[in-house]
Amino acid sequence: MPFEWFVALRYMRDARGQTALIFAAVAVGVTVIVFLSALIGGLQASLIDKTLGSQPHITLLVPREVPRPLAAATPTTAIARATQESPQRLRSIDQWPEVVVAAGRIDGVIAAAPSISGAGFAVRGEARSPIVVRGVDPERFLQIIDIRERLVAGRFVVGGGDVVIGAQLASELGAAVGDKLRVSSSEGVDDVVTIRGIFSLGARAVDATWLLTSLRHAQALYALPGGVTTIELKVAEVFAAERIARQVAGATGLRADSWMTVNAELLAGLSAQSSSKWLIQFFVVVAVALGIASVLIVSVVQKSREIGILRAVGTPRRRIVLVFLIQGGVLGLIGSIAGAGLGALLAKLFEGLVRDPGGAPRFPVQLTPALFLSSIALAIGVGLVAAMIPARRASRLDPATAIRNG
Amino acid sequence: MAEREDVLVVDGVVKEYGDVMRTRALDGVDLVLGRGELAALMGPSGSGKSTLLNIIGLLDRPTSGRVFLAGTDTTGLGERELTATRARTLGFVFQFHHLLPSFTALENVMLPAWGERGRVDRELRAAAESILEAVGLADRMHYRATNLSGGQQQRVAIARALVRRPALVLADEPTGNLDLASSAEVFELMRRFNRELGTTVLVVTHDPRIAAGCDRVIELEDGRVVADRSVTPA
């Protein structure tokens, strides 16, 4: 066995109390890091999942209509005018089939679906609720939001007067699968439809207003023959949505809203949460590093005579440095493996303990191989860095003084 | 680099301590030890024996003067070269044996070469086992240092000092902490190796019986060599 490893392992075995202290410091630190990361990561993933489960990653819309005053000021003349905002009409995207194909070809976009989105009312008997009519191409729409997984009753059938509505809307209208509704669009077109399915996406605004019908039916309701008002995109990497949205907007001339823009407050909240997590982890790492360094410094002081003898009989400084770095690194590795296991166990226990009435975990945790590997790598790194000070101190001991004074 | 044939040449070595109040511990020491010599270094406390031993052992540097070890001028050597020279040329026996308590007798004996080379090879292990047998500890080589008696520990220390067949062994009161019987046993061992291997040995001692067993006695007082005489065998 190499000299440095032999001496380091022997020192660790002999100084069991100090070894246990360092091990415990690393294990507790890594437990906190893994538990916190799993919890916050899980919460964030769950929030993003819920958010993106009810909306496309990018929505393409026709640009907003803006008033264009006929009279304009010149460098030599000034005019007084009052300009009113233009009312936003429901308009179709020009050449939308080409836009769908072009958007689908952009790097990172994995699905594109045309749709119509318009306001209206649903009436059933005395009950009347404001709704958002979504005209969709079923196959393409399911690639954006897989509503079949969220059906609470019936089937996903749209077209020919068949619709699927949100659970909250069904509840407010007192409607069930097979019931008929009268739908009035904002364009003043009325029709009677049959409910074939009821879904719950978990987003109140969606579940209380959405009525999904076929694209053709929506075109009739909104007097947009052959037209669509939005093109919805799904991207492979959700956090690349904003960048891809800017790219699509540049390529198509349309307005492109990414989920990140639409949910800016949610993202700000997640970002603040991540910052808190990093801050806590930073202080945990500092505390662990100080713990390792101080215990190893005590070890150097206790073993200074032995280090002096090793130096006197010809052991080079670099080997003395390595003896202490190995101790820091090995304890970082072993402590972090134990800490990662303990952190994962605690996270799973916590997830199992706190559940909502439906039985789903209220705090879903996210335990990934990357989290374990990064925590272990971090602990080894901290162990090595923390051991650097005692290692240097040990290597710089004057052998004669160390032997004389111990 | 100067070349001399003697194992040790100390040439006008001065050692001063302190910045404002300068204390001279060694005041122009000249000393030559030839191959195979067994010399005793004597003197009252504070005469500079330990300082001289540290300088010869390359654990300290002289303020002025030069030290040649096995023909090599050590004056201008850097830290790394000093460590390597110490490992290859010198063997140390300390008063309190200074074995590493966590290690067995065999591991302690292998330390100088192991620490320098980084690994233990078959040759080193064989040499360590052989010298432990030679000092009468064949059945104790896997005992931890702390489980050996004072005399046995000092014999391990002698084995450690000699395992690499160094040109010069420096012994700082090697029997100072032992009873009479162990003391005689340990010194006899050193003299045996000195005769059999031709190793030059410089022993710092207060014990006239030890000095009487050496070839030569060098006396130090106030940092100067005041006497240097051969011992006539009894």
C-alpha cells in the first residue's frame, strides 16, 4: 500500500473519536443538503409539472392591434391628439399551416398544434357560466397537453357537437357526461353540444372555464372559417422555452408567449426558493469545512512529534500533505455516502408522512443520481479543501522542534 | 560542490540564535569523522551538543561554516535535497526512541525507506525483517511499538536507523532513558553494527561508560570543541 494511504488510514483507525467526529460532521451536512435539495427540487418540479400540465410551453398569437394615427408631428409642427387603444378582435393567423410546419422545425420544438381560443358562455337550465372555448385538432392537441390522463369521467371525444369540459365547470353547471349544454360564443353564435368527457388539470382557472371542441366546430362558433387564433408549441427543455419563443417570434413575425413569461411570478418565486436553498447549503458546507479543518488541526497538533520523526527520517513534505488530504477526502467520501443515504431516507419518510386527502404526497421529493453524485463530489471537495490547512501546517513543522517539543 | 573522503566533516560551524540579543550556541566547530569510527560527543548541558547534532543531522542550518556528509557539501542544498540526503545518508537514534506508536516494530523499521520511496518492496521488507532478527526481535516484529519494553523499543530504533545502511548514525543519548542492563545491551548492539557494517556512529552521551566503549571522545564546552581524544581499549 502506498505510504500516504497506509499512514492516513492508520491515523484514522487509531484516532477513532476524531474520525467519528469528522464522519458525523460530513454525514449531517450531506443529509441536510440531500434532504433540502430533494424537497425543494421535488416541490419545484411538482409546481412546474402542474403549471405546464394545463398550458402549452409557447403560445403563438397574432400581434396585438395598435392604433395608427393618421396625423403625425413633424420637426417643425406640433399637434394635439388623443389616441384610443384598439379593441382586440379575434383574428386568424395568416398562412397558419405553413407557420405550424415552420415552428415544428425549429430546434428544440417537439410538437406544434393549431387551435382557436375564444370567450363565451355555457348555459344549462338556469345555470350560466363564462367559458373559454378551445377548438383543437385532437391528435396534435394531445401532444401538447395529454388531457386523457386527467379525465375524471367519460372519454376524450371532440367534434360533431361532442365536447369535453373542466370538472369545476361541470360542477357549476350541474352537468355530467352525456348531458347537453348550450354554448354561446362572443361572436353571437349559439349551438347545443353534448358532454363526452370531464377532466381535471388541477388548475382552477382551466377546470372552471375550458370547453374543448373540434377545430371545425370552433371555427363555426367564431366565424373563422379555415382559421386558427393560436398555435401552441411544446419544447424538449422547458427552461429553454423563452429563448425558443424569441426565436419563433423572429422567424414567424407572430407574438410568442412562453410559459416563463406567462408565469413570471411563479418563476420569481422558484428562483427565490432556489437562492434560499443555495444559501443554506453554502452555510452548511462552510460549517462542515470548519469542522473537518479544526478536528484535523487538533490531530496535527497531537501528532506533531510523529510528523517530526517522519520528516527527520526522510519523508518528503508532499507525502505528509497527502496523509492529511487523504484523511479529508476519505472521510468526505464515506461521510457523504452515509449522509446521502440518510438524507434520501428522511426525504422519503417525509414524503410518505405528509399526504393530501387524495393520498398524493403533499411534499413530493426529487431524488436523482445527479443529486447523490454532486453531493458526494461536493463533500469530497470540501474534505480536501478543509484538510489543506492542517496538511500544510503539518508539512511545515520543523522536525527538530517537533521532536523536541512534541 | 566540494568533495571530501571522510563520512563527516564539520568545517568552522557557527550557530547563533536571536535577532537583537544574539546567542552563539556553536562557535566555530571543526570535526572530522572517518568511515567506521564510533565517537562519543560529550559536554555539559547547554554546551551545544544537541545543536551540533541537529546541524549534522540536517535538521537545522548553521549560521556559517559548512557540513560535508559522505563527501557532499550540504551548505547550499534546498529543503527537498536535504530531506533526500537525510533519508539516504543518515540514521537517527533518539533518547526516547521516538517510534510511531500506531505502527508495528516492522513498520517502524521500514519507515525511512517507505516514506522516501512511497512503497514497500520485497527487498525492503526482507532487509527490515533481517535487521530486526539481528537485534533479537524476530518474534516481536509484528508487535506495536507501545507493546514493547523500553530496551526493545530502543533496539527497534537502532534497527530503523540502520536498515538502509546509512553512512552515519547519529544517536542522541540512546541509553539515557534505560536501566543499566538495557543500556549496556543497546550500546553493545550499536558497537556490533559499527564493527560489522562499518557504519560511522556519533553518540551524544553523558555516560562515561558509554564514552569509554567508543573509539574516540569529543568534548564540547560553550559551543567549542575543547577536547578530542582517542580511547585506548581497556
